[in-house]
Amino acid sequence: MKVINGIDNYTKNKQCLLTIGTFDGIHIGHQKIINELVFEAHKENLLAVVLSFFPHPRMVLQKDNAIKLIDTIEEKKDILEKMGVDVLVIHPFSKSFSKLSAIEFTRDLLVDIFKIKKIFIGFDHRFGRNRKATVDDLIKFGSTYNFSVKKIEAQEIKKVNISSTKIRKALAEGDLKIVNQYLARPFVITGIVIKGKEIGRKINFPTANIHIEETYKILPINGVYFVYSRLNNEIFYGMMNIGNRPTINGKNKTIEIHFFNFNYDIYGNKIKIKIYDKIRDEIKFNSLIELQKQLEKDKITCIELRKNNFLEI
């Protein structure tokens, strides 16, 4: 997959099939759109192009710096490449860009630059200045500029519309079953392994401390989670604590992972952690011995989860 930063850098001189969106999380509603795009584009021997934006429009237009995103840009790239997308264009979203009228956006960008033959879009998509234009407007523009529009209807699970907002809410509640169901894959965090205070070694539970560079990345609520990662071409299972380490009166939030049967030096490595489920809340214990006993129980819980469930690798 080719990644292009900015619409002006797109120079493909042939027709394409395209979809537009922030696609935060690339949940199963997004996947429906992108899978249809890729299938039809490759059937017609055309490029499957995704036009996305960063930063998130809410960060720019509403100054909503509190919004956290489900995927980092790198995580999004990885998912889209696996789905078969040919070109991902990430355009810097700005106030000036948001002021483009619907006709300017369609004529000057979609038609003149991307040369779209067909656009795939969600049923509730809105675009142009003040987001006034709808899918019906896009269909009218298609008649004028000779492209077609495929409108994707709402994807539902148990009659609940899926959205990135609902996934963020489930993460805030620690409901990883819902999160992973909506994503159709495990929720992922990616970070650099850094040195911690090595307190875990004292109680036979050495941990890898994870630093996430992207401050906009959302994290699940504090707690202990069953996780797994591919490290040195092997799959390792473990448990992860997100929180302030109240037992040792910690002040800052940390991410610490103990991998089972693991004895590699991975300091400085970037690793991807897949989160299967939350197993308990973060608890303040009276001593490290009490914490150690609980961690032994947590490990058994994780091993049982591994035995009883198929995990997507």
C-alpha cells in the first residue's frame, strides 16, 4: 500500500474507486465500506483509494483536544494494508480546508485530482462547508461529473448502530468484549519498551513498561488485562496493568506487561499488544506479598482464558 501525505501529492493519472472518512478504529461498519471498495476496484483493475484526515476534525473545529483516537496513524496504516487498500491519502485537516464548499471539494479534489469513477460512502456522510452536503448531494454531483455513488447502509449488531464514539465509551468502561466485537479484532496498543523501577522482578513478575508516543491514543480504563503479542516471531501471552500502581503509591499512569514464559531483552523495541479482555480492576494492596498472591491468581485466570477461547493472531 502506498501512503501519501496530502491530497496535492496524489499524482496517479488514472481513474480510481475511493472512499472518504476519518475511519477512527476501522470498525465493522467501516470495514463494510472498505471491503466493498477493494473488491470492486480490483475486479475492475482500478486503484482502491482511501482518503482520510489527521488531525481529527473535532480537534480542529471544536478545539476538542480531549478526544482520543482508537488507532494511531501507524496502526490505521497496518489495518488498511491488510484489507487490500492500494493507496491511503492522509490529508492535514485545517480550518481553511473545512471551508471548501461541497462543489469545490467534489469538482476540484474528487474529480480533478483523484479522477474518481465511483465513491463508496456511509449513509450518514456529510461534507463541504459546515458539513451541509449529504450523500444525496453527492449523487447529484455524480450525475454532473460522471461518477457513481455507492451508499452503504447502517451496519448493526443486535440493533445497536456501531460508531467510534460507542467504542470509545466501551473502552472507558473496560468492556473489551464489546470493543473487540465492534472492531472484529482485538484492540491494539503500540509502544516502546522502556525501563521501569523493576519492582515486578522483586516478586517474580518482571514487567515490560510501555511508552506510547502518540498522546492522542485512547487507553482502556485502569485495570488488569489479558494480552498477547508477537515477539521474536513467537506469540507470547501475558497480563497488563494500566494505572497508577497504588500499592507502591505511584503518582503517574503506567502501562506494564508481564509476559508468561518469556526471557528476552526487548528494551527499546516497539511492540504491538493485543488486548483480549479485562480481568479485574486495579487494587491497592497492603503489601507487595499480597500483590504477588493476586498476580498469581491473575495469571491462572489468563491461562484459563487462553485455553477456553480462540484468539485472533
